Amino acid sequence: MRSRLIPPLLVIVFLVAIEVCFTFWSQVGGQYDLDLMFWPWKFGLALAAAGLITAITADLTREAGVRRRRAWVLGGLLAVTVILAGAVTYYYHLNEPTDDDEDSDQPARVTRLEREYAEIREAYLRQPDSAAEADDWSSVEEWAG
């Protein structure tokens, strides 16, 4: 392959590798845990993995497919990056916020206000029947109970 085509193709490899890293990470690690993660973790680990994939590809194209020591070292660094991404994802999985409706399997609790209702009913029944009886403010405490 001509050497002037290699750099643009490596840019394309890098961009595709970023997409592959995020898609793989969300499928394996879970999108919810990835959404909870602090963005520099996602950004740094995805760029590191995509950069390592591109570096491995560049090293393999430079030597016409011959696996050199450098390609193996870059592959090892890629494996460490993937393991670190898994550890960070697992940390966020363990520390995810609790749901408010965890006890949804229990029936709803009904609060009975029977005593309060009885007091209100008694006060209503003790109200004056006419406007003439209502003028006497000395009996207000009797009605309220």
C-alpha cells in the first residue's frame, strides 16, 4: 500500500475504534452504569483504547503484518485498558443510587383518619343552627372542642 494513504486510513481506524469502544463498553458493562460514570473516565479510557488500537494497526501495516514486540506491548496495554474500564464500570455498578420504590412488592399503606374525622363531625354537629346563636362568641370553644 502506498505510504501517503496510510495516515488518512489510520484516522478512519481511530474514529471507528472510538465508536466500537463505546458500543462494546455499553453492551458489556451496561448503559446505565456507563451513564452514571464521571465523563473523564469514559473519555480517557475510550481515547486510550482507540489510540492503542490505531497504534497496533499502524505497527502491523508498517511491517506488512509481521507481529513485532511493539505490537505485543501495545496489545498488552490495550488489555490493561480494557481491564481498567471493567473495574471502573464495576465500581459504578456497586455504588449506583438506590431506587426509591424498592418496596413496590408491598401493598400501599392506607392511613385512617377516623379519630380526626370523628372530632370534625362532632364539631360540625355542635355548630349553631341560626345566625342568632352564632353571635355569642363565648361558645366558640365549645364548638371547636
